[in-house]
Amino acid sequence: MNKAQIYTMASCPYCQKAKKLLKALNIEFSEIDVTNSFVEMQKTLGEKFSLKDISTVPQIILNDKYVGGYDDLEGYYKKNNLADYLQ
């Protein structure tokens, strides 16, 4: 079963779009609101996935693989490249 983590903020329209797309793809996800812990999220994801300059939400992890933001998720979906992230 495919599982995702999505780091969001309440006022973020791209977060809503990402959650809608994940639901449409029948991918279960857990949502982590980082409104009050954005810097902590930057550090945690930066260390775990060797990333620099995380400056936006959502941040999407699919089956423990870093996808990126909404534009990345949508791009992989439209190009049929999500298979690399799915089980």
C-alpha cells in the first residue's frame, strides 16, 4: 500500500491541491501541519534527504522517497512518472 506524508500550512492553496491529487490517486497520507514548526521541518527534511533551501509547503514524501512540492507531484503525475515512487 502506498503511503505519503505531506507537510502543510493551513493557509496554503497548493497544500489543498496536493491533498486533493493524493486522494484522487487513492494514496493514503498523513498530514503534518508545520505552521508553527517550519524551521524544524526544514532541518528534519534537509538532513533526512540531503536537501537545501526548502522554502515552501507542501513538502511531499511518498513511500519514504522525497517528491518535492505540489508542482513536482503534479508534474510526475502528468508525465506518468509516479511509478518510481509507488509500490
